[in-house]
Amino acid sequence: MLSRRSFLKSAATAAVLPTIGAGALRAAASDRLTLGFIGVGTMGRYHLSALLGRGDVEVIAVCDVVRERIDSAVEMVQTRYADRKKSGTFKGVTPHTDFRKLLEQPGLDAVVIATPDHWHTIPCLLAARAKKPIYCEKPLTHNVAEGRRLVEEVGKAKVVFQTGSQQRSEFGGHFRKAVEYVWNGRIGKVHTVRIGVGGPAKPCDLAAQDVPAGTDWDTWLGPAPERTYNDALCPRGVHSHFPAWRNYQDYAGGSMADMGAHHFDIAQWALGMDRSGPVEVMPPSNREQEHGLRYVYANGVVMIHNEFEGDAKADCVFEGSDGMILVSRDGISSRPVAILEEPLATDARRVIDSNNHHENWLHSIRSGTGTICPAETGHRSATICHLGNIGYRLRRPLKWDPQQERFAGDDEANALLSRKARGEWGKV
């Protein structure tokens, strides 16, 4: 599997190249979609850099809780648009410390949300109410209940929504190929899927530190429980690493949700379950073990978290009656190899044709068509991660109803499906 560092390095390099697709670089100012960015940390700057490389959009607003990141993002925009600034066709980028003000900015067409996980849902809700198309990072939600609420609000607003599950569009098309070959029966009847990602989230036990000047720590916490500042959660200034908030229950779902939102998403897509889910969650019997949790689907398919047999290891391994497909960001293979050697028939079932996730979102805004990873799908993929985290926390078999999105006869488990937001954020 490609490392995060390799991904960001290659993505940053690609971002400075001309983007080929709808709305070419010669797009007139009147045809450009205007964008605002909520969150300009590591992933936010990746999205900002990539979209600054397009001539069919214009960035007019950025927002963050750290002053240095806002200033850095503004400088990125102004540097990229330097020639247009001289010609007078660029009107400037507005910095914000409150994303609600960004959503009210006149002339704003759409938003990109790249905040920590616990801060995804509320900006999405308010952006939907403001009728702004949304691109939101994965995993889409912090818990199951807020995911259902998000889907309902997006549907009511009828805004275009793209979940940042870019494995559906990018990485050489390996994942799209795997999905299509599974769909078209190349490995026969699927019985097992194995997903290679890290472990669940844990309680936060970080020591207290002084809040740096220019950092709005209370807003960073937002709907999460109050606690003291630590730079492992919100790094000082501009940084290039992935902060550790991903590891902790109050803010995210651990590695299981971070990369799991990518790989479980592909698995459910291939299984035709990306608008549904499993019916059982079976944690390992060893209470110290953070791998081996099993999801059981109504048709008998079993999906196993981070447990492989022999050398058959990959981000996603699909096992069927006639063979297996192994797919990762850096490639795809099969056993036997003949499974992938013959192309699919011309009338084979195919995925949406998308090789650029941003492009797919922008095209959907302009055309009114659906994205390759809409809100319902993003919610269902995040739900798999949440169910796994709950299973590891409670360490007992759980019965799940994917239609009602409730556990059967288990009040303790159901209590973990939601969280009361702190302070004013509970009123959104």
C-alpha cells in the first residue's frame, strides 16, 4: 500500500500540472465556479493546491482555526492567481475564522470541507441549508446518527455532494477494475472479503499544553467534549504531517476509520452494499486483539478486518468460489492470474467513468448528475468503521439492522451511535 507521504507527494506534484477535463483552463471568468475551503490543514492544502491548478474554478474564501494556516492558504491562492491579479480578473480571497461567515460570503458557489472528522457534519449541514454543493473529506461522519441526519439534509436541499473517497476515481483505476471484475462474476460467488487497515480509536490521554497564539482551541473542539490543548491534536502553525486526532474516540475512529473509510468503501461497493450494510458484527474473542473483527452480511458474505491467510495480503482481498482478486493503491492481481487477463465483455456492468475525484464533483455540479460517492454512500462507508469501533469497544457479538440503523436489543451499543454536541453546536 502506498504510504500517506508518497500519496501526498505525488498528489502535490500532480496538482501543479494542467488539469484535463470539463471546463478547460481557458474557461472565462463568468464560467468559473467559485470555491470556499473550510479547513486548510494537510488535506485541505492538498485539495486547495489541486483545485488551484484548474482554470474552471476560482478560490474566493478560506477558513481555519489557526491563523498561520489561513495566512498560508491566502498566500497560496494569491501566488497562483498572480497573473490574473495583475490583469484585474482576480478579485481576491477572503480569510475567515468562522466557517459560517464563509458560507454567507456573496458569490460563493461551492465548498470543500477538510476539517477533522468530528467537524465534518455541522459544516455540511449548514452548507446544505445554504444550497452550496459540497466536497467533504472522509470518513464522512463521527457517528452513525449524525450521518443519517447529514444524508437527510443533503437530500432535502438537493445539493451535489461528493465524499472524499478518491479511491473510487484515482490510483490508476485499480479499485474500479476490481469492483467491475467482482460485479461481473470473474471470481464466482464471493464468500469472504479481507480489509487491511489499522486498529480502532482509543480514549484521549494527552497532557495539557498552553494554547498557541493565533489558535482558536475552543472552536477546534467544537461539538467534541471540552479538554485541554495538545499540539498532537491541533499542531502549531502550518504543518505537513497527519495529526494524531485520528487516533482518539472524541474526534475520529482510529486507523480503522481513517484508511478504513477508503478500503471498506471499496469492499461495500463491490458487494453491492454501499447503500446498506452487514447484519452482524463479531469481535475477536481475545479482548486485547485489535484485528479479526468480522462483519456478516445477510447473503452470508463475511468481511474481516485486518486478518489474512498466508501471503494473500492487500488493501482489499476478494475471495470467491473461482479465485480471488487482490487490490491496493499500487496495483491489482488475481489468483489464478487468468482472472484479470481477459477483458470484460462490451456489455459488462461498469462503474461510473471517473479518473479524477475533483473533476467528477465539478462535472456533477455543472451537469446536475450524481457523483461517484454521494452522501448516502459516504455515510454507509463511515458506518462500517463506526460499527467496527463499537464492536471492539464492547467486545461482544452485535446484531445490526442496516435499514433501521439500530442494534437489536442492545441499549449500550445503541447509545454509541450518537453523541450530544457541546455547547451552541448542539443547536445546529
